[in-house]
Amino acid sequence: MPDKLLETLDHAITEVIGPQASVVDATAAFPTATIDALRQQGLLGLISATEVGGMGHTWGDAARVVERLARSCGSSAMVVCMHYCGAAVIERFGDMDTRRAVAAGEHLSTLAFSEAGSRSHFWAPLSTATADGDDVVLDANKSWITSASHATAYVWSSQSVAADGTITLWLVPRDVTGLAIKGPFEGLGLRGNDSAPVRASGVRVPASARLGDDGQGFDVMMGTVLPIFQLCNAAGSLGLMEAITAAAIAHCAGNRFEHLDSALADLPTIRAYLARMRIETDKTRTLWEDTIAAIEGGREDTMLRVLEVKAAAAEAAMSVAALGMRVCGGAAYRKEVGVERRFRDAQAASVMAPTTDVLYDFIGKAICGQELFS
């Protein structure tokens, strides 16, 4: 990504996105200012092709945007992560009008994969799609849809209509008749990401709303959604780690034992904890950058790296966040220190499908030469 574009993004973060972060967290408000700022810069269309008015950048660039956002506002990073995931599917399979809308920043996307019945097994939808003339009728009990009340439309998974494949994907407008959004979201962290269950009861969409072929949704999930989601989700964890580490260092360097005339950072134990935080963050960044290189270079180990990067980043973020709370002591509980909000935000990635435990199983199968979904 060009340095000038990152400088523009950083300016928006400093002037608009960062200052709203604590309010977003405290009130569980959707980060509208973030979306408006990114729309004005054209960044909602970052990965849309130039032929439809987008910027034509890579998934790696999308992840770099998410990482920058996460340093200031975890909720903003999560919303934009899911937008890029949906946008990647739309760019590949959507009609020209929708692709142009995404490129212009007029369409905020998200994924609707997780379901109450199959939980973190996002590849196993129980929802149904039934043909009815030129339409399809959808029935589902979706859970944890980010931007549920604010997305323009969902990239929606269901069982196939008639094909032998297990999954078909659809573009489902948020305001279509028959959808019930069960918000608002009240969670531990990422409180502004507007994640909510959505129930579809006899939702009718045209057959042309299908994204890709009937029954080919699994291939799209594995080939398009999983790589960009894993990369951007890991970016969110990495950005939080950078912010927590920076806040902890600033606190320990800037606060003193006045009766001893020494800073907190003068204690070897404190410096050792800060060193561990820096090492974990740098290790995660190295794996993340290598995953970007694997995806963009089409390397043979791409799937392994894709599986590894979210698991590694999620676990490292929880470790770094806990160390940040530890070295800042009682002060870490004060919101102005900038650690406790990010500590809460950092807990989400490990339990977000595919969860860390599921990924460990997949990684184990991959390195043992077994089929992932056998």
C-alpha cells in the first residue's frame, strides 16, 4: 500500500477514529465516524477493481488497514474486517451495480455464516434455500453477524437448493421482509461492532442474488473468505497488541516511585515483562507478513499459514493484553491508560469462528497429511 494512503488513513485515525473509540466502547455505539471517514477516502472500495471505480488493492493491503484501525479502535477494525470479507466475495461474484456500489463506499458488507445450530462450524449451515419460481425462500437462525443493523446486505450461507454441494451463498439485503435482527449487542469487548443474531423467516430473494454456483459455497469459503478473514482478523489482534505494548511502555516509563526517585521501568521485572510483550508482538507480525507473502505469491504452504495466523495472533494478543494489565497494575483498570479496553477487545478473536481450538485441530490435520473436513 502506498505510504501516502497510509498517511491519509493515519490522519483520519488521529483526527476522527481514535477520539471516538472510548465513546464507542462505553456506549456500544456503531463506529459510524469510522465508516464515514473511510468512505470519504475511498477505502471501503480498497479491494474493488479499478474497472468498477475501486482502488484495486490486495487483501494484504486490506489487512494493513485493519491493523492500523485496531491500534485505536477494535470495534472499527472488526467492522472493516468483515466488510472486506464480504466485499471480496461480491467483487468475485456480484453483479456490476453491486460491485460499483461497494467501490464507491455506498455498500457496507458483512458475512452471515455462523448459526446457532452449528456454532463455530461455519462451514456447516443448517439454514435452507427453497426454489419458488424465479425466487428463493430463505429460512435461518443466524448468530453473531457483525454490523447486523448497519450493513447494506449480508453475504449469506445456506444449504444448496438443488446441487450436490453442501453450501450456496447469497446476497441478502438487510432490510428485506422477513429478517428479524435481535440486537443490540452488549458484550465484553468490541462493543461497537453491532454483532447480533438474525432470524430469517420466509425471506424471499431473487435467484439472481446467488453468489457463485449452487452448491459451490464451500469452495468460495475456503478459497476467498477464509484467507482474507484469517488475515484481517489476525491484523485486528496485531493492532491491539501494538497499542497495548505502546501504552504499557509509556506508563512504565512515565510513572515513578517518587520516594525512590526511580521509574517503574527501572525495575528489571517490569522491563522483562515489556520485553516479552514486544517479542510476542514482533513474532506475530513476522508470521502475519509471511502469510500475506504466501497468499500474494501463491505459495504451497499458503493454507497452513492461513490456518496458523489467526490462531497465533489471537493467543498472542491475549497473552500480551494480560501482561499489559500486569505491568500497569491498578492503573490498568483506569480507562485513560488505554489498556483495559484493548484487553477486553483482545479476548474475542480466540472464540470467533473458526475458534483457536478448531484451528489447532485443522493445523494438526494439515501437518499430519489428513483431510481437514473429513
